[in-house]
Amino acid sequence: MTRKGIVLSKALVHLLCLVPLLLLLRRFQMDDLGADPVNTITHATGNWALYILLASLAVTPVRRLTPRLAVLIRFRRMIGLYAFFYATLHLATYVFLFSGYDLPGVLMALRSGHVTAVFAEWSRVWPTIYDDLLKRRFIQVGFASWVILLALAVTSPLLVLRAMGGKRWQWLHRTVYAAAVLGVIHFWWLVKPGVTTPWRVTVVLTVLLAARILHVAFRRSGPAGRSSAA
């Protein structure tokens, strides 16, 4: 692929990753978020965080199908960062909308120059958030998944890779599979008993994990793997 083709392709990937947010903003503008807008935003951002995360995991097995698809590796980091972006929106929805944080009041206070209102309101809702984190297991695994994605986002620049060293950086970024597993568990524990909506992402993740395991097993069973084992 030419340099111009790569630039155009990256622009297209950016646009595709932003479409869910643009659609959500349009629904907000048209007052079309349903009877429970906070719930709609929470589910939309969480679902897309998981979908895009799975898309980033699919890049590697898909590009291995043929050398012609090797260029896909150029888009993996970008897609992964968008997964973190939507996961952060999902978390922010809980912190600033679901927890009782008076966001309109804080914004009004900021316009008046009262910056301390941000921290005062946070101090008010923090005990509730902390109590939820201790009691609700779906919040625990969801937050753990976000922390992993945060670590991966912070260490994604090439400069950090060079500072960490290839092996340590690679080990850390393999935890993206753990983030995906925790995200799917979060989804299952979030829905009501009897609801099977998360089965689709579960199947996709299972296929991706199987592809990863089979690739590692095949590589280790090859001549290079056998010679290193000897």
C-alpha cells in the first residue's frame, strides 16, 4: 500500500471509530435517548468499547491469513486507543451521570470561576462510588479492564516502547486479552439473569483466543520451537 493509501485508510478508520459517538451525540441532540438517557449512554459506550477492543484483537489473526494483509498492523494501535476512549466514556458516564455527580451544577460553578466545585462535588459522591466498587463485582471487573487499557494506552507511544524494552513492552501489551476477558465478564454480570445478549461478544472473543493459542502452539511445535526446547 502506498503512503497516500495508508493516510486515507487511517482517516477512514478514524471516521468509522467515531461513527458510534457521532450517532450518540445526534440522538442526544434530537432528544432520542429513550426513557432512561443515562442507561442508554452507559450501554452504548460500554458496548462499543468492547466491540472495538475485539476488532483490535482481530487485526493480528486476520493479517496472518495472507501477506497482503500485513499492512493491517498499522491500524491496530489506533483501534486499541479508540477502545480505551469508549471505555473511558463508559466509566465517565458512571462517575459523572450515574453516581449522582451534579455535573450541571459544577459546570455552572466553573463558569462563575469556582474551580473548587469540581473537587467538592467529587468528595460528595466518592463514598458512594467507593461503596459500589467494594460491593458490586461487575464494577470491579469492569474497572480492572479499564485499568489495563489505561496502562496499554499510556505505554503505546514508540518512545515508551524503546524506554521499556521490547520484551517487557510486549508482555504488558499481551494483557489486552485479559482486558477483553474482564470486559466480557463485566457484560455478563451487568445484564439481568436470563438475558443472553453478551453471547455474541463471548463467541467472538473465544474464537480470537483460540486463534492466539493455536498460533502459539503451532509456532512452538515448528523446527525453531523444537530446537529452542532442546
